[in-house]
Amino acid sequence: MIDSSILQGKKAAYFTLGCKLNFAETSTVAQELQRYGVTKAQKGETADICIVNTCSVTEVADHKCRQAIHKLVKQNPGAFVVVTGCYAQLKPQEIIETPGVDLVLGSNEKGNIIPMIMDKMTGAHTVRTAEILNFAPSCSRGDRTRYFLKVQDGCNYYCTYCTIPIARGRSRNGSIESLVKQAEQVAADGGKEIVITGVNIGDFGHTTGETFLDLVKALDNVEGIERYRISSIEPNLLTDEIIEYCATSKKFMPHFHIPLQSGSDDVLRLMKRKYDTALFRHKIELIKSLMPHCFIGVDVIVGTRGETPEYFEDAYNFIKSLPISQLHVFSYSERPGTKALEIPYVVTPQVKKERSQRLLALSEEKLKEFYTSQIGQVRPVLFEHAPKSKPMHGFTDNYVKVEIPNNPELDNKIITVTLGDFNKEGDALCAK
């Protein structure tokens, strides 16, 4: 039997890189450690335990992970250092050879991180990166008002540029029954909004024989939760039925995040994506026809192998023609072991930068256009806590950032407001 008293009175430091799913998982680990008497190290305090939850989506992400590990080891001499996440799954030996690292846990071990820490705090340096089979539940509150509910993990798609199936394993999920119970607990804790997270959430159901639409309908019936947001869903898995259901739901917000990756059919084929631009346009136009005020965020990768100047221009013009609200632009990074390395045409770093800048400028233009279209609208806003000297912010149902003078009584409250003009920073609308 593991002696849990070893954790009592310890202080922990956490560092998370990457996606919302990683942040949700780190928050869950922190909550679990707190139950064993571990408190979060405050600024200036030396931690006894350091946990780094890593990302490996690009070489830049790997570099940031290494920097974070070195920094935590330096700032917390003698601390028990645990590294987990995608970088740990892909390059465990590289990490365990880093001075100061005590435990490296791959994606499959995330769910057992607490007992492994207790077991190994007095033992030798350890690496555990078994085949990824388990689904580790996670439902946690973010830094603001919303909660993040992990419904699915892993991916069965093998896009040529991506290492996620290796880092996260095959698609697997929790049961609808278990996820509804977690949502009910959020409601009991006073939570108003849940973001549904996962690696490929539209692929939900492989483990349990259920569907993502089944899950959406079940969560929609949970008493006490007023808002759901779908974090990111593949266009081919965002069925017309899901869109139509969300359009009539009072709880699923008019807000979608859909990865496009490229607006060129030729590049999509090189990427081995499972849709084309015609399908993507259909999804966007259906959403807008049913939910005209819907916010639509889109992921795009620039500079992938094979993206010729002509292909990029096709992509740019396609994206420009879409009635979307914002772009999340990523610069392609070579990842060892991916099929993309077999594609001969290589885009130079300077050209990648130029293409990124063009798309970021287009994103700013589209976001301003969308916000401007909302001025004068009456929308419900979930306001978030802010320091006394700062204005409060919140988001409308359709994800417009709203600013008001500070009023602590409005923290975690949904208030209907009339949207006014831009604030002085230009990143939010002021409530009238």
C-alpha cells in the first residue's frame, strides 16, 4: 500500500503547454494533489513537486518544453520533477536524461500520476510510456469561470504532418453516463459554462458505441448548466444534424471552432485530410444560415511541405471568401516520423513568416468585421472576475468579448447587455 502521508504539507508548481485539454488535465491533477494535502507554491516559494504537462505539436513546442523543465529545476532545487504529456510520450529518453527530472510519464499514465508520484518519490528516476489504451477522465475549472470537460482522447486519423496519434494514442472516450455525472457535479459546484474538449471529439463513441450527437443531447438536459461550447471539431465529423441541433438548443452556444488547415484542395490531399473545400464551405454556410450571429473560429497551417505559391493563393482566396470570424494560424513544423517528410517541396522559413502575416492580417480584418456587426445587439454575457483596479470582461453567447466597469457582484453571472463600441484597446466591445 502506498503511503500518502509523503505528500502531506508539500508545495507543488505546475507548468502546462499546448491545448485546452492539457490545461484541463493539469487542473485535475492539481485538484487531486490538493486532496492529499499538497498546496500550490506561491510566487517566491520553492516547490517540493514540479509537474510539467507538455506539448509536441511543433519543434517550437518541444523547445518551450525543454526551457520550462530547465527553468523549474533551477528555480526549485531538490524538487521532485515530473514530466508528462505528448513530448514525454514521444521523446521520453531525451527528457529523463535532463538533469533534475525524476519521473517521465507518457499519455497512458496521466490518469495514474498521483500514485506514481507517491511510489517514486523515494525511488530511482523512472520512465513510463506504455501503449496508450486508457481514457483518463478530466473535468476542471479553468483560470476563469468556465469548466473544461474532457470527453474523448486520442485520434485514429494519420494526417501527414501530425504526431498526435503517436503522442495521444487511438481514439477512446468516456461513457455518456459518466460524462453527464461530471457535468451535474459542475452544476452543483456553481459552474455555468462547460467547454467540451478532446483531441478529436467528433470521433466520440469508439469505446462505448455511442455518438457525439448522443452526447450533445444528453448534456443539453443537465439541469443547472446554462452554456456549452464545442472546443474544436473536424468538419467531416461536424454533421448537419449536430449543427441543426445546436441551432435550436438554448444551451449549446452559437460558436464553433473548426480546423480547416488549408484552403487548397491540393494541399488537403497532401495532408491526407478527410474533406475538401466544398464540404468545408457547406458546413460554414449551413451554420450561418441557421445561426447568422454565430462566431466561427478556424485553424490554418501555413508552409506545409508541398504548399506552392499557387496553392497558398488558392488557400488564401478560399479563406477570404468564407463568412468566418477569426483564424488561428500555425506555421508548419517538421516532425520526425511523419509522412510529410516524404513530400519534396519545402517552404522556406521566410516565406512561412510572410504567409502567416498575411493570414493574421486577414484574421484581424474578419474579427473586426464580426465585432462591428454585433454593435447594437442585445446579448447575454457571462462575466468573469477581475482585480479591483481592472475592468471586468466576459463573453456573449456568440463569443464576443465584452467590457464593463468592475463590479464584483457580477462575477460568474450571466447578464443581458446592449453591445456598444470598441474599448480603447480595440479587443472588446463595451456594454451600454
